[in-house]
Amino acid sequence: MDILNKLVSNVLPLYAFIGVGYIASRWLGLKSKFVSVVLLYGLIPLVIFDNLVEADLMQFVVVAAIVFLMCLLMSIPGWLTHKYLVKDFNKYLLSCGFSYFNIGWFGIPVVLAIFGEERLPLIISAYMGNVFYGNTIGYFLVSRSKELPVKESVKNVFMIPAIYACVAAIIANIAGFEMPESLSPVMEGASWVLSALGMVMIGIGLSKVNLKETDYRKFGKIIGVRYLAAGVIMGLLVLGEAGVIGQLEAEEQMLLLMLPAFPIAANLVVFASFLETEEKEASLLVSLTSIISLIVVPIASLLLF
């Protein structure tokens, strides 16, 4: 695979949509809510169904479980970072930030640009593992600063259309349903629009942050530990899967090893905004990791592939 050529020809133009989102937000007043509604209630469920309806269900379970477990284990370095490096940072927000990865609006577009439709089922499976964590335990962690009841986080997960699209796709998969060939151009177009709007969302988020007033030393510690810890944990999980289950092929293992290079999920800002707690810190974490991942992901791709 000529990964460098794919990065230059496919990923760099995709990054231009970050600039589109930034400009549209800063000067045209584009709101993230409109774009997120299109993504969350339209394109993401559609792409999830299309890619899981004929996917290998065993692979789905394995990948989703690996990602969920990685998210769960990432709370440990998050807790240690708060205890020893940044004691003045909200520990619940920090734990969620360590564990919640932007696979939907960053990972899917990047994987689609580099690998095309072939590897979308795997990254969709990873996305679902991330969704299961982020919209249950992740939401609960952020809500702890507002002392909301536990049942609020349970309610939240049932409001995510991706969950229903996933369940519907699994049922259709078991029943042997196949997508009509005539819909292939529509689905390809939906994937492309998802990629573009996902990057637009990152640009909108960046437009809301004043990077000049950022304590880069503190955030540097947080982000540095997060990237390193995620790489180690995912590496151990992939190694464990290879030794115990052996479901994943070599390229699929490498693709999972790219996940630690992804930024913090934009939903961290959504949660903080909704709960009216630690909004500035959440925006900074998401924005800074989004910028860094624009560089780290291409480097990781070259090293792994």
C-alpha cells in the first residue's frame, strides 16, 4: 500500500474541511448543533447500518469489546495523571477525556480516506465500542461534577440513534438481509459527506477556543500521558487478542493500533455544555488533541503500514 500517496491525495484535502468549519463558524455563524444533528441522526446511523448489515459479526464483537476495554482501562492513567501531575484539573472530566476517542467524526473519515470502503466495517465496530463506553460510563463521569443521578446516564445511551442502527443491522445480518446493489452510490455518497462534515465539526470546535490563553504546560502533560498510555494499552490488548482469540488479520491489528492516535471525542464538549460544567477545559482538550492528531495520525499510518 502506497500509504504516503494516499495520505497526500486523500487525507490532506479532507483536512481542508476543518478550515471550512472554522471559517463558517467564525464568520458565518454556523452552529455545531445543526451539523451534529445531521451526523448523529442521519449519516452515522445510515453508514453504521450499511457496514454492519453484511459484516463478520464475530469480528464486530471482538473489535467492539477491545475498544470498550481500552476505554475502560484508560481511566487508570487518567486517575494517576490527576493525582500526580494536574491536581487542579477536574478528575471526572480528565478520566472521561482519557477514555473517550473521536472515532466517529475523525477516525471514520481518516480510515475511509486511507483504506476506502474495505475497512469501514472494522472502524464502525470500533466506533460502536467507543459509543457504548462514552454514552454510559463517559457521560456518568462528566455528570458527577453536577451530582446528577446515575439513571440519567442510562437514559442518555437510549437517545443515541447509533445504538438502534447497530441493533437493527445485527438483526438484519443474522436474517441474511443484503443491501440492494442500486443503493451503493447512495451509501458511498453518505460516507463521503460524513467524512466532510466530521472534519467541519472539528473546525467549528476550534473556532470557539482561545489558544493564546492556554496553559500549554499543564495540557501538555495531560495529552502526552494520554497518547502514550493509549498506545501501550491498545498494544497489549491487540497482543492478547492475537494470542487468545486470533480473529483479526495483521492489517486489522495495525488499524486498531492507530486508534490511540485519534483525538478526544467532541462529545466531551457536548456533555460538558449540556451539564454546564468545565466547558472551557473540555473544549481545550478536544481542540488541542484534534490539532495534534492531524500530525500524529499520518505519522502513525506511515509507521504501521
